[in-house]
Amino acid sequence: MRLLNIILIIFIALTNGIKADSQNEILDNLQNGGNIIFIRHAYAPGGGDPDNFDLNDCSTQRNLNSQGRMQSKKIGNFFNENKIPIDLVLSSEWCRCKETALIAFSNYETKDFLNSFYSAKFSKNKKKQMKNLKKFINDWGNDKNLILVTHYVVISEALNYASNSGEIVISDKNFIKKGNIKIEY
């Protein structure tokens, strides 16, 4: 039993060091720029969108709550405190993404290729959106970072990765995931 405890302590000590080294590597990578940074919108309770969803009316959408707004501030603070260079911030046209981008970064543009295609109403757009996203990324070139505030389905389709609300997922231009940072709400 004592040997098992010693092995467990060694394992925990080694894996914590690996995680810290990995986080430092991710941070260095972000500070060096040239990354595609996907951010899933901050916490918005529920799932999907209401049946009466209207892109031009935030009152018909699933939106951030106070926890989501706090998480958005934490996302912005993370970038500011770590002096991560930003070229552009692009957002989905959904209100929860725009609010995340506004609170975290102030300045942003919307792009329809970042919109959700989760619901049946928008699922037909998936192929076109992914094609347009890939074209935009292929044409983009900058030594700073490109930030994309979007939805679970877009990140999942682009990176084959299941993200959490407010999670930062870093990739290269070929959509190879380099790392991720979870920001709690």
C-alpha cells in the first residue's frame, strides 16, 4: 500500500509539471503570433436557439447571462495580461458571440461563416460556411493572431474538438490544434 502511495505521488508530481510546461508553451506560442484562435462564445445557459430565433433580434436568442459576461471579461483580461498580439477579432452574427467579442475585445467584425449551423434551420449552410472559413484563413496572413468568436459546431467541424463555453482553442492555418485554454465562468 505504501508503495502504491509513493507511485501515486510521483505520478501527480510529474503530470503537474508536464501540464505547466505545456501551458507555458501554449502561452509562448500565442505571444509569438500567427495563430488562428477559436473562442467558443462565453456561457449562455441552455442549448441551441429558440424556435422564434431572429438573427436581428437578440431578445429571441439564447444570450449570455451574468456568468457569461464575467467569463468574457476574463477572456479579455487573459489576452491583455499576457500581451498577446491580435490582428483581427471576428465574430459570428449571433448575439451571444457578438457580446462575448464586445466585452472581451471591444472591436470586432461579424462574418457569417462563423455562424452556428446546429439547428435544422441553418444546417444547410454548413458546407458553404466551412468553405468560406477555410478560404478566409488561407488568404489571411499576419504575424499577430486572428481571433474567431464562434460556436461549438464550427469549432468541432474545423478542428474535430469539443470545446466548452468560453474556451480558447489555438490552431495553425491548416486547422491543426496546437492547444487550448479553459476560462472558467
